[in-house]
Amino acid sequence: MKNSFLKITLIFVSIILLVPKNFAQQKPAEKSPLTWYTNLMEAHEISKKKKKPVFAFFTGSDWCGWCKKLQADVFAKKEFVDWAKKNVILLEVDFPRMKALDPALQQQNNNLQQSFGVMGYPTIWMFNMIKNDSAKTFGIDPVGSLGYPVGALQGAEQIKFLHTADSLLNNYKANKKKGKS
């Protein structure tokens, strides 16, 4: 447990040092009623200010069919839009094949992929970042992970997805109240 926390902390230190805070925010190609951040530090600052966890969407925006399906079947639905605005700060962690990312953004995304052990797409991790001011490092306080809602009835994908996401958030909050992490 300590080794994994140390590894995650070291990776976040490298993210903080390598990613300039002001590289341009990129949004998914389609107009969305939601704000998807691409800069981890920007998402963290808003997360901290609004007291909401980061919802990191690991995707291959220009090649991953299941990612596109998740966006169409879940993220584009009113239920998800309402839920996301109320509960999380959205972060897109993209691994496109047809377009080049800013090198700092690519490094940030690679570090996040490694930190969370993401092996396939789409993957979603919800988490809070905890800053250790004395060491000037960040750690991850994971809420949980989820992916495409496999097995959901056609047209009800967002219901299954949101049920799982709500369960993760509620369990996290309950454990925090009990003093666990």
C-alpha cells in the first residue's frame, strides 16, 4: 500500500513539474453542455474549490469505438449532464492516434495512465488529489473506477452508468464519514 502511494505521489510530482498550468484547454470536437478540462491542475483547482471529485475519462477520441459509444449513449444524455454538473469535475485524458497533442499534455496523460494502471478504453476514474504542502507533492484519494455499462438494455446505458457512479460516490462519502479512506 505504501509502495503504491509512493509511486502515485512520485508520478504526480512529475506531472506537476512537467505540465505548464496555462496550456490551452481542449474540448471534445462536438459541442457539449459540459466543460471537459484537459489540464489536470486546472481540474484539480476547480475540484478543490467546488469540493467535487475529478471524473477522469481515459479515451482514444479519434479511434476508440467504445469511447464514442459511451459519449453518445451516456455523456450526451440529459441525465448524465445534470448528474455531472452536480457531482464531478470532468477531465478528458485523451490518447488520439490521428492528431498530435501538446507534448506537455501527452506527458500528463501518459503519467495519469500509468498512475491508474489504465489498460483499455474507455476507463473512468473518479478521484480527489491531496496536496502535501511540506513535500510539495500530490497524492490520489481514489473514489473508484468504471467503464462502459456492459449489459445495460439498449437506450438505458446512462441509467446503469449513473447508478454505478452514484454507488461509488456514496460509498466514498460514507467511508469518509466513518474516517476511512
